[in-house]
Amino acid sequence: MKHKYNVGQVITYAGAFIALLIGSGFATGQEILQFFSSYSLYGLIGIMICFGLFTFAGLSFLNDGYYNKFKKPNDIYKHMCGDKVGKIFDYYAVFFIFLSYTVMIAGAQATAVQHFHAPKFVGGAIMAAVVMIVVLLGLGKIVDVIGKIGPVIAIMAIVIGLISIFTNIDNLTNNLALMDKLVKNGEIKVASNNFLLSAGSYVGFNMIWLVAFLAEVGNKAKSLKDAEAGVFVGATGFSVAIFIMSIAITLSIQDLYNSQIPVLVLAGKINPILATIFSIFIMLGIFTTSVPLLWTVSGRFFEEGTKQYKILTLVAGIVGAIIGLTLKFDSLVNVVYVVNGYIGMALLAWMIFRAASGRSKKANMEAAKRNNIEYKD
């Protein structure tokens, strides 16, 4: 019997997938420039590879969560890698998520300085303060509501990208040559010397954000088919947005190569008001990503609302803010995301091996039997 999809649920899952990944790197265009645009046409091939890997990884985490019903989302690491290695990945993931929070703060500061001409440190400090307050109060529902801004940012980015492409398409050849020159001269940071490694690294660091999140989505999903469709739609929408923005950035590289926030340059060329509107959405996107990142760090060790939870939230929030306010946004993206992306690639390679060898399927079939769930291949 053919499954009848719940369109509302599919859109909700897709929106959650996109909202989690949108962050400061994508929303500002900085990670798109470093991981894809800097490789010119090869970068577009890299984006298509990312789409396939995002879909594979997302569906894997989802199925693991659905059939195993983990008591804690992070238990998925032990399920995939065994107790010892899984525990290492678990703690490592928390550390990387903390570093990702510092990148968010740096992105907020760069946006405030570039577009709103705010004094140095003010934008990032305000963002950090608001995020810490929300995490301390445990106001999850506020984040859930504003979290729906993720897909809106992706749609706005696509629109800005398409307009930029159509108005600058005649400059393609010249800008491809300029891009190569800027990269060779070191004026544009690149994620790797190879576009394939760059694509793998990009999926690798984003994947670490997705692991526990999608395991929990799978755990609570009423319909695995709807959740799987949501992941596919989310991966498609996110990849399309990256593809379009990468081309747009390349076609305007002469105007934005030295900008911390490339997307605002694109928006500003179309209309200054559009740039202001999008800068606000960037801040909201950073906020909705920062809160779950900082919450994950504190919640991993202490129960929400306890004295220890609040102390760790303040310490991690302040230390992370100091790092984010001190270091340049593009440098943090280049170091934190790239290095951690390679660690994520190791986990991705192991997942591919597990799937190819049949280990993943066998483990989930056994889990389904234990939990009285019908296994669907």
C-alpha cells in the first residue's frame, strides 16, 4: 500500500533540518565562499556531492533513532561506533558544538559592524547575553517559533542569489579568472586544497550538528516515511540555496572578496533596504542556532534548571563570547569548521562502511525486534 504523506509534517521536518544548519556561516555567505565559490565551477560539483552525503547521513541518523529509541540522543554515537570510540565522539561533539557557538557570536559581531556600523564588540556581546538568558530560562518554545525563520532565510538567499546571477551573468568568464587569482594570492581563504575534501569537510562539520538532533527526531517520529521525506526535502532546499548563492558570490567576487559578510554585499547591490532586512534575518538565524548549541553544551552534563546547569551556561557562554569577539569571523570559520569537518569525515566514512557491509541494517533490524517495531527496508 502506497504511503500517504502528511505534507505539514514533511514541511516541519524539512524546516527543522534547514533551521539547524542555517547558522552564521551560511546566512552570511562566508562558509559558501570558503567551501565552494573559491573552487569556481568545481565547487558546484562539490555542492552536488554534499547533497548526496547530507541525504545519506540524515536518513541514517533518522533510522537509527526511530528503531533504537535511544534514552539519550547522544547514545547514537555508542550505537554507531561502540562504547569506547562512541564515548570519545560524544564528548568531542560537545566540544565542537561549543566552538560552533563561538563562531555564531563572531558572525553576529561581523554583521553588526559591517551593516549597522556598531562599535566593535557590541553586536556580539548583545547576542551572547540574549542567548545566555534564553538558555538559562529554558525558553525553548520561543526558539521553536523563531526557528521557523531558517527556511525563510534560505528562500531569501535564493531570491537574492537569483537576482544577482541575472544581473551579473555577463561577467562570468572575467570573475572566474579573478576568483582563481584571488585564491592563488591568498586574498580568499579556502577550506582545502581540493574541492572534494572541501565538500567532505563541509558535510563533516554540519553532520556533527545533525547526529543527535536527527536521532531524537527519529525517536519521536510518528511516521518514519514522513520524517525521511522531510530530511530529503530539507537537504534539497539547503543544497539548492548553497548552489545558487555560490554562483552569485562568484559573479560579484570583485565587490565582496574582502567582506566578512558577502551576502550583505549582494543584497546591498540590489537594494539597501533589502540588505537591512536580510541583516536582521541573519541575526535571527544566528540566534536560533546559538541557543540550541549553548543549551547542548550545558544540557549534556547537567539537568536544565539546576545550579550546576546555570553556572556552566554562564561560564561556557562568557568564554565562548570572548573567543568569538576576539577572533575574526572568517578565520574562525576557516579553522573551526574545516578542522572539525575532517573529524566528521572520519565518522561519515565509518557510516558508509557500516551501510555497505550491512552492519547498520542488521543492527536496526535487531533493535526493531527488541522495541516491537516493524522494520521497513
